[in-house]
Amino acid sequence: VLLSIGEAHGLERGEMMAAFADPALRSEVERLEAHAQRIGVQGVPFFIINNRYAVSGAQPATSWAQALPPMIADLRKAG
């Protein structure tokens, strides 16, 4: 199924099969999945900003416009 979806979007079947078989890539995906579980990710989308802030779910632009300025100010203070 994934190969068909990839091909429908212009990806090469051989390249996808090589990626699926790559042990280094598999290890990296497993590492990222474990990290997501540790920090409580339970669905997508889930945004992690500078490893300090987490925003779960699709948020409207107005929510981002309110949330980002204090985050940016805090990050600037932290250096």
C-alpha cells in the first residue's frame, strides 16, 4: 500500500524499497518513535519547538499568533 501511495506521488518504487530495507533508517525511525512516546505525543499533528514547547493538534493561525511571541521572547532570554 505504501509503495502504491508513494508511486502515485512521484516516488520511485526501488528507492522506497531500499529505504524500507535500510537498517540505519529503521533505527532512526524507531528512535524518533520512542522519543515521541516519552514526551507524550499521542497523535498528529504535534509540534515541538526548540525542544521546549509542545503544541498538540491542528491550531488555527490566531492561536499560533498568540502563542509564538511569548515563546520567542522566552527563547531569546534563555540565549
